[in-house]
Amino acid sequence: MKGIVKFLSYSVLALCFLGCTEPVVEKPEQLIPEETMVNIYFDVALFNASRNSGYDQFSAHNIDRWSYIYTKYGIDSTQLANSGLYYTAKPVIHERIYTRVEEKLDSLKKVFDEEIRAMGEEGRNILSDRDSLGNPVDSLKLAVPDSTDRNPAADSLSTPLKPGDSL
């Protein structure tokens, strides 16, 4: 009995080792190099930051972010998707890529912080929550109109529903 349990234990252990030797995702033929992936993810992070900050010069100039990435790095969407999938299946490499992206972002932030400090008072105004006249800026008011600014005639919810009305 002990021999059978021992045999089964070793068999399961051997199967686990053999099963783990096959790659989860095959290496794509046109794999984007690791350093290029770092640069791509860095650019995407900058795009997202510009869009979320309200200072989106790409949209203001009708520049498609993804077309820009594909052209800049000479890749296509399939190549980027396949490379991203491959690196995601390799956790150590994937973490190394994102760590380097974070390092690049931190380095860029330090440069901007130094430039703002060098600007003195003008730099402090950039970092404050005040406009050029010194008035407090409410970022939510910029993003969401005040309820007193609504036009009740244009608001479909301003007229109550009557029995039998459908949405």
C-alpha cells in the first residue's frame, strides 16, 4: 500500500514538472524587445496622464494616440497585443518592464519638480490649487456643470413621468 501511494506521489510530482516546462504562451515571431515595451508603456502612461489632467494636447490636435505609437515604434496592433500577452505570461519579465516604466516616470517627475522649484513663485502657483488671479480652483466644477446652470427644458428628467409613460 505504501508503495502505491509513493508511486502515485512521485508520478503526480513528475507530471507537474513536465507540465510546467511547456510555455504558457508561445513566443511571437515579431516579439517587441523588452526595452521597446518599456518605452511604449511609458508613452501610454504619459498619454493617460495628459488625458486625465485635462491638458490633452493630442486630442486638441486630433492626434490618435495608438496611431502615434504604431508609427513611432514601427509596429502594428497585433504585434503589440501578442508581445504584451507574451510578457504578461512571463511574470518576472513583466514586473521588470513595469518597474523600469515606474523608474522612468519617477525620473521625469523629479525633472519637472526641479524645474518648477527653479521657477520660484511662478512655479509655486503652478502647483497650487489657485488660478492666475489667486482664486481657488474647484476641479469638479470644471468637469461637471453646476446644477444651477442646467436648462430644465433640455433636461429629459425635469418633467415627471405619468402613468403609462415608457422610458
